[in-house]
Amino acid sequence: MADFEYDIIVVGAGHAGCEAASAAARLGSRTLLVTMDMNTIGQMSCNPAVGGIAKGQIVREIDALGGQMGIVTDHSAIQFRMLNKSKGPAMWSPRSQSDRKQFIRQWIDRLTTTDNLSIWQDEVVRLLIDNQADNATRPIVTGVETRLGVQFRARAVILTNGTFLSGLLHFGRTQIAGGRIAEKASVGLTEQLVSLGFAAHRMKTGTPARLDKRSIDFSAMQEQPGDVTEEKFSYLPSVRRELKQMSCYITYTNPETHEILRRGLPDSPLYNGQIQSIGPRYCPSIETKIITFADKDQHQLFLEPEGVDSGEYYVNGFSSSMPWQIQLEALHSVRGLEHCVMFRPGYAIEYDYFDPTQLHQTLETKLVRNLFFAGQINGTTGYEEAAGQGIVAGINAHQAIHGGKPLVLSRDESYIGVLIDDLTHKGVDEPYRMFTSRAEYRILLRQDNADERLTPLSYEVGLADSERYRLYQSKQEAKQRLTDHLQSTSCATPAYRALLEQQGYAASSAHGSLQEMLMRPNISLRDIIAVDSALQQIVASLPDRHDEIIDSVEIDTKYSGYIARERMAADKLHRLDAIRIPADFRYNELQSLSTEARQKLTALQPKTIGDASRIPGVSPNDISVLLVLMGR
């Protein structure tokens, strides 16, 4: 290490830290990434998969912004599936199984070859704070100190500590301090941040056992192969899925399994009072399932491969913190796992997090200037949620120290925007996970159009490069050519009459444009292309992204009415966001506001009427009062 002065320091090399460090460095900030172990950079602490319902949309948004998660996932993918294809396109969500070792290797290779980025293996134990900065009204972070006693100076610091802050692992009644199995916890930062005024709390999550592939009877299980397509996460045509594709397998628990688990409940940390912190309600442990869903005779389990050359299998759906003996006995009662051998048991982990309402929407803390939080430190869970916060924190840390415009994504621009808006305005009462139901504008926030929503914004900031922007422009031009032809061409020809009859429509209904014809439920754009030579020539001249462009035009056409309706609702939200509230506004003096609204507004100090409207406990009547007082 030849230098101790940096623009930005990122603490932690999980999914948030990797994206934050990569973004900051590629924007031009001299960046240092501090990690406790360089061999676990980008570690998939739980299941070896990326994406899923709403999470897949976040990964595509990260890619559209110029991030790395989609690229890393595609290069390490061993199974790809597009979930919810039987539903509307707003619900389609990509998901990929990853080779765990390849995922780490891809991240290490990318970070160690990124200009402006250095890596230091050590533990950060203290932030360096200047209490006299900013006219003594708000301290400013100036660097970090490590366990080895090294002090690094920086103009901004991003904390992405994951589950390591005061981490405590639970294996039945056995407790071990750690951030992950066989990895030590981080101690000291929580205490310092609390002394600075931050509110800290505890959360819990868990993971299942890992099994030896050789001991599993896959013939007794249902095979689940991936999609046979070329689909992927990254919008870059040069990125391809290269690894051997592998199947997952499905099996089920049974009444015998549940009885074994019930016998172990007295030693379960979740039920004997050992764990008091809150855990993820939507992803319960197997012991919670048999209590909450006592009427169910079985629960589905997914056996997921850890990699092409790995002998490990992940038992998705069997997260547990029970004693290892109970876990193994219960697994032996499951069809196909009668003789399974355990590499390591499942466990629960408790860790510190900080109330995310203490953050601005840039993810800078309100209490300390140029200090940013991203990932599980904000009360979220999931690789994708962490990475989405990481790239936003990396961009905004760079913008803050170089005088640039902050990147604040709105709720109608991205799932990442929904995530950060929820965190900073509503806080969390359980580990936050993204669902499509959290977004009001799902038709606008599809996985297929993330590049259209976010690449121009990122290009303006400087993270999305000219090649990515050129690809975005070429896609828009190609879509416009197809759309223009559909709008200007009549469907009143024998070929289209025949197509309509084939799909159950009367031939006499062949009137209007091809675009109007495409709006019919049973007519696809590929059907129209098959009988239109002019369209075939246009498609032949398109960039090498035919399927992506055709699907995008079809979705925009068929759902145009819903898209327009959601856009009107989003525009109304933006009008409220444009009405700013004075920084010294005295809510407690307004008796016309409800008591809860006065308390919440005083505590959170929203910057705009739109921000205020999204705070739980602030009613539409309270917003009307504020609008009157703002002269609107």
C-alpha cells in the first residue's frame, strides 16, 4: 500500500460494497475497498442465485445504470429462468442460479483490474470524524482506522458491513460470534455510530444446511431444468452465458419430518427465547413453517447446485437454526435425502442495523456529512437490494465530493427508487425485501425496459459509457421504425384477414392499422411479421437484438392504455415532489394536523409534499392542510 489518501473509502466487499466501489472508481474517484477477506469478495452468503420476483428487475436496473451484477451473474450462470411468464409482462422476473466460485472470481477479476480502485484486507474498527466541520452543525467523516492500526483518509466513506456488525451465529443453543460461518464479526463501529446519535437495532436472518451431492438420490426427486433460451441479465450483447447449464430438484417434507422438528423446538433459538430480534416474515425457517402452517402436511424444498465443479447442494426452503443433530435427522426423513451427508448445518445470525430514516435519499446519513450506508446495514435483505443501494451510494458519494448533481431515483423510474424511498421515509420493522406489490407503477417498471428508464440518467452522470448509450439509442431507433410501420400500415388485406380468422376473429374485422390489430389479445407481433414482407425486411436490418426489440414494441403496444394511465398517476406524484417544504417548518404548531402527522413530520423532516405523502401516518387530509399552507 503506497497511498493513504483517497477520495472514497468503501467498507465491506459484499454485493453493496462491490457495486459502490466499482461505480465510484469508474466515475473517476480514487477509491479504496476495505474487506476482511479478499477471498470472499462478492460472497453469496445464502443461496447461490440472483434475481427472482422483483429482484430480477433490480438486477436489470443495475445493469442499465452501468453496474456489474448482471454481467457477473451472466458469466457465472448455470441455470436461467424467466419467472411468471404466464402472467403479464409487468410480473416477468429473470432469475439465475450461479456458480458460487465463478461469481466470486468474476468480481475479484473485475475489481482488481478497475482503474482508480485499490483493495486493502483488514477490518475497519473506527471512523475518523471531524466535529468542527460544516460550521459545527454537522460533523464530517474524514477516513477510517483499521484493526492493524492503519489510518486511511478520504473525503467520503460508504459503510456496507452486511451481517458483520456485532454478528452472532446460532446453532441450537450454541452461539458463536461471527459475520458468516468461519468468519469473525466486526466490533466497534456500532458503538461509535450510536455515540454519534444513530439509532441501532438488531435483525436476524438464517441459512440452510449444505449437502454432499454424492449422498443425494436425485432419481427420487422432480427435476427442474432452466429455460432453453439465450435470455440473460445484461443488456450488453457481448455478454453471454458460457457455463454448463444445470438442473435444480424438487422434493418435499412430510409429517415425519415435522414431528422430528417439533421435538427439537425446545432447543430452537427462535422458540426458547435465545433470539429476540426480528427476522424475515416472507422467508421463514423450517421450524417457523411447521408452527405457522401447522395444517400443512408438506413443504416444498429445492435442491440447488452450488456450481459446475462443486459437490455442494443448497437446500432452499429448509433454513434452520436448530441443533445440527435435529437438522440431519429431519433431512433424512425427506424423500431423496434418506442417506444425505451434511457438509455444514444451517444457522441463524443476528446483527446490527441502523434505522434507514436517518438517511437522505442519496443514502448519505443525516447526522454525519459524506458518510453513506448501503445494504443490510439499512435493514434490507437480499443480494439484489444490497447491490442496488451500493451503486446509488457509490454514484452519490462521487457526486457529493466533486460537486455533481445527486442521483435520486423516483418511484416511477425504478424498483431501486421504490426501495430507497421506502427505506428513507417508512423505515423497516422486519428485514426489507423487494416485491412487485411494493411498486405502484409496475407497468412502467418492467424488466425489459430498464435500459430505457435508466441508461440516459446514468450516461448523464458518467457511469454508463458511450457504448452502452449507443446500444440504448440503436434500440430506440429500431423500435421507432417498427412502430412507425405498424401505425401507418392498414390491416385490410387478404393476408391479415386470414390471420384474424385463424385466431378466431371475423374477417370483416380487418380494418384500422396494424398497431390496432396488434392490440388484440390473440395476435402477436411475430404473427404479423410472418405475413408482412416489409416488416420482415425491417427486422432483418435490426441490430443483433431481434427478440428484445420485438418484445419491447409488442408490450408497449398491447399495454399502451395501462402505461398512459400509470404515467398520469406518476406525473401527479412529481407535481407533489416539486412543492418544497421550508427546512425550518414548525409542524408542532399546526393543530390542524393530526397528532401522529405532527410527530412523524417533525421527526423525519420531509423536503417536499411528495415526501410527506409517503410517510406512514400522514393522511390525505394532512397533505391537504400542508398544500393550503404552501399556497397551493
